[in-house]
Amino acid sequence: MGIQWFPGHMRATLRALSERLKTIDVVIELLDARLPGSSANPLLAELIAGKPTLKVLNKEDLADPARTAQWLQYYAARQATRAIALHAQMAGPARVLVAECRRLAPHRGGMAKPLRVLIAGIPNVGKSTLMNTLLGRRVAQAADEPGVTRREQRVALADDVYLFDTPGLLWPKIVAPDSGWRLAASGAIGRNAYDEEDVALALLRQLQADHPDRLQARYRLPGTAAEVAAQPAHELLQAIGRRRGALLPGGQVDPHKAAEAVLGDFRSGALGRVTLETPQAFEAWMAAAHAAEAQRQAERAAARASRRRDAPPSDAGV
Ligand code: GDP
């Protein structure tokens, strides 16, 4: 695992997490139901391989129910894995989570062998909200901006169930651009790390393919849904900007403001319940991204080898 370039605090977080995992019975991996595959940190996947895992598709209230069902089926087929969908602000469904954890570790429980559960997930996926709901009080700071680091906390969900929360893990590297823009659209990545216009255009292309009727209704666009679907995305962004009054002083559309409007509507659910990926599409672009990454690495290694061959022999004798 090539992690040498990680900043020091990330190495420390990784070490602390692997240490903590030794005493953990079940890992709850919180995913964003609108992008379950893309919102899974690959580094976490490596660390928790083999541990009983509960995949929680959070924010299900914002996701397409039919696609959520596909994702649940996809995860439930894995070994030692269960999967549920949640709306973290709802107390009833959140309690199901404890029952699911008990099912994953039936040998644990009771005061002598308390069930130790770790909750992990990328920034902004809803960890604090879920913990607050589970406990019926405010234990963790829910933040709107990603990247807020917190210290580890331990809370009791029942007399014999302890929940550990860890500081967020950064991404090793987002290898698939298809996942990158989805993460940015969901609000998981700090605003300064991406171009809002590029992300909004990618989101629009996806919505044109899946829900042109909703785009038309939300922005009162002229023409049929099929015409909305066929329009170049940048023209669509212009039209949306005009509708939303996202204008520059001269009266031209401000593409940045128009992009913010589209992203804001997606995040708040104003465009309806949308899931941006299916398990099959996600697997296909990850396989392509890994193949491209392997090719890049092979080319780099070949270039290094040829530089070494061409370099004049050193006379230093070392
Ligand atoms: P954390 O960084 O993982 O701890 O995420 P937070 O708990 O701070 O949540 C980030 C944002 O997502 C907040 O604005 C929450 O109100 C919102 N949120 C969390 N869970 C849900 C959910 O199930 N549905 C919806 N609609 N919003 C949620």
C-alpha cells in the first residue's frame, strides 16, 4: 500500500484505526445512499477486510428507492455483511441498527462480553447526526462543511453495546473521475478542492440521462423532456442560470452561480430522490480506472528504467 506521501496526522489516524480495529466486533460503514460505491473509502475497505460489516446507506430520504434496493441486494450478497438503508434523523429506523449489529456478532453481548462497534464514513455522510439520533441527545457536532476533524468518542448504545467513533480518514487517491465528481456533487469534498462548474455539468449530464422530466419541471425549461435530454449540458446550464436569475452585472449568465444553484438543488432534494450510480456502472468504471492507473504506473516504471540505463555510470564508487 503506497502511503508514504500521507501527511503525518493521516499516518497517525491510520495507525490508531488499525489498533482500534483489533478490539472491534462489528464495523458500521456509513455510505451515502445517493452514491454508495463512490462514497466508500477504499482505504477503509482494506483495513476492515474480513470484519463483520454493516453497510448503512444513509440519506435514503434523498435517494431513489429502486436503486437503494439494488445496492442493498448487492452488499447483502457479500460474506459477513449486512446492509440497511437509513434516514439518520429518524429515531425508529436508526434503532434497527443495533439489532443488525447483534446479528453480525451473535457470540458477543451481555455485560461480560459487550459488543464493540466502530462507526466509520467519509466527511458529511451523517455520522454525527446518526449518533445524536441513536442517543437521543447531542453528543457530536453535526457540521455542514466537510473536513471537520474530531477526536475519537465512545458512547453506550445499550448496557452491552459500545459505539466508537473515529476521526475521518482522508482519501488515498480518487482514481475514478466518475466517482470524483459524484463525491463533489454530494458535498463530501471541501468547496475549494473542485471546480463547481465542471461538477455541475457532469451532474446535469447524469440528470439529463436519468431524469430530464424533473429538470424540465424544476427550471420550467421549454421543449419536451426528450429535447432537454438532448441539449448540450453547457447550454442547459445557461438556460437554468437565466431561469434562476444567476446573472452577471451586464445581464449575461454567471455560470458559477448557475452551477451553485444546480448543486444546491441536488443536495437539498429539490430535484427529487436521485441516486447517481448503480452497482454495475460503479464496478465498470472502477475496473477501467484501476486498469488505467496500472498502465500509468507501468509506463512510469519503464521511463525510470530507461533513464537509469541512459545515465552515465557514477564514478563515486557507491
Ligand atoms: P458527519 O461529517 O459524517 O458527522 O456528517 P453530519 O452528521 O455532520 O451530517 C452532514 C449533513 O448531512 C448535515 O447537514 C446533516 O443534517 C445532513 N444529514 C445527515 N444524515 C442525513 C439523512 O439521513 N438525510 C438527510 N436529508 N440529511 C442528512
